Amino acid sequence: MCCELPDVRGRHVVLGVTGGIAVYKSCEIVSRLRKLGVETHVIMTKNAAQFVQPLTFETLSNHPVVTDTFARPETWEVEHIALAKRADVFAIAPATANIMAKMACGIADDMLSTTVLATKAPILLAPAMNTGMWTAAVTQQNVQTLKARGVHFAGPEAGFLACGDTGAGRMSEPETIVRAIVSLLCPKRDFAGLRVLVTAGATRERLDPVRYMTNDSSGKMGFALAEAARNRGAQVTVIAGSTTAPVPDGIDIRRVESTQDLFDAVTTTAPDMDVVIQAAAPADYRFAVTYPQKHKKAHDGHCGGGRCGEKAGAGACRLRGGNGEPAPKRASEAGKQAS
């Protein structure tokens, strides 16, 4: 790994392995964890054992692999309860749509689903499935349910899949998953007690109720910063414009539309904050004239009624900002108030 990781020797990780072609990556996860001194206990579903034999994981982990709820135990313990209690982190990689659906509904019908239901340890899922399965409404609903319960996710990533499709659904690389496990084993809490404000997403400057100017911004960067601050113990507030990235759990999110809205919200909120991080993409201009109803196209080459003052071919409508009337003050000025 490119960066030094904290000392996690002697910690216990239970790794669930479900049936999918990405099982081969799980072997490297176990190998990396063992090199870090982590005691790794593997639970495999019967379908997972069709891809990689339990002997492989037993050799890599130096521990017996559990596959059957009713197998005769090596020690006189209730196996699924013993593993659930032993785990400092419970990870499932790959995590299929099936296991996530079971977890979301509380179904415990095999060793893995029974054990993960019983654990009190932090849970990390590394999803791996076909793009269609990942984007299915029921899968996304299950993901949101699990996130709301505090389950952590690593991936999935987008790329070429084993089925031949290209898109989201590929399991994250072992190094990424191991780092996520280590971060759960040794969470930083150096932001505890701090109030952090993060801006995210794009603002919209409307011409009328159906048309507007904006910037391309998913909000992914702002939400990632907010999530990192939350994980380090901060009380996080996010002021967000238009976003497409999923919203992290455990944060206070406030929605705005225009750059003026963003400026007003930040200047109002910043004085109560210890840290202000600005990752939003505010629009640089706004329309000089706006309309309460849809603005119809004119037939004379001018913006409807000639009120905007410029031909459509020259830029449709006169803008504020630039050489025109100044746009709203930058929200960055508000950050000074947090110091």
C-alpha cells in the first residue's frame, strides 16, 4: 500500500463472501489483512464456494472457514453468535444484491445472514453485481435502508463487468476495501466537538420556471468531504444546490437553488461554524430579466418582447455579472466570518 496504515495487529475481522465472479478479489483482501496482523475469519455462502474453494481462504487466513450453520463446530460455541461477538469489523465482499436484500429485510436463513444480523460491530459492504441489478429500484431502496442503519459501503465502481456490460457494479479493488476496513478499525475522532459547514452541488439561475443556467456538478466532492468530517466526529451541515450524488447519512442538509440563496445561507450559517469548506459550483451569471411563466420564443430574432435587449443568436438574454450588473457576492466571503 502506498501510505502507511495504523497498527491493527490482533484485531478481528469477519469477512463474508457471497457468490459472484468477484470472489477472487476476496482472496487478496484476506491476504492483505493477514499481512497487517489482522485475525480474519471467513464465512462463505454455498454459492461463493462454487467460485473459490473454502480451502483457499483457510490457507490465506489460517482459520477454518464457516459455510454451514449446522456443521459440527470446532469448539463448543454457538458459531454464528461467537463470530458476531468476535468481530471488530464485519465486512462482506463481494456483497450481492441478494445478501443486501436479506440484510435490509432482516432475513437470516444461512450462516452469513444469521451472523451479520447478530453482530454489533461496524458493517462494511463491497457490492458487486450487474449494472442492471445495481441500478434496480429495489436494490437502491435496500442500499438506502442499510445506509440509514449505519452500514458502510465501499463502491461499487464503474467499468467493464464480467458479463460484458459496462457501468456501475464492479467491486472495488482489494486495497480500497482493506483501507475502508482499517478506517473502521481505527476511526479518527479528532473533529469531535467541531461544527463543520460544507457547500456542495451546483446553483441554478432561472430564466423562467422551466429554463435555467447552471454548472455541471454532482455534489460528489462536497458530500465526500462532509462524510469524512462526519466520520472524524464533526457535526456537519451541508448547504447544497442541485446534486445527483447520494447524500451521506448523519448530516444536516439544507437545499438552495440560486447563487444568492447560497450566499444568504452561508452568511447566515457560517458565524456558528468552526470550519467552512466550500465545494459548491455556483453560477457566475444570472439573467437580468426573469419571467414568472414560461418565456415564449419570439419570431423577430429577439428575446420575447425585446425586453432582454439582445438577439437570440447573440446570446438570448442579457446577463448580470461580467460587464453588466454584478452577480451576487461570492459565498467564499462568508467563510471569513467563521474564523
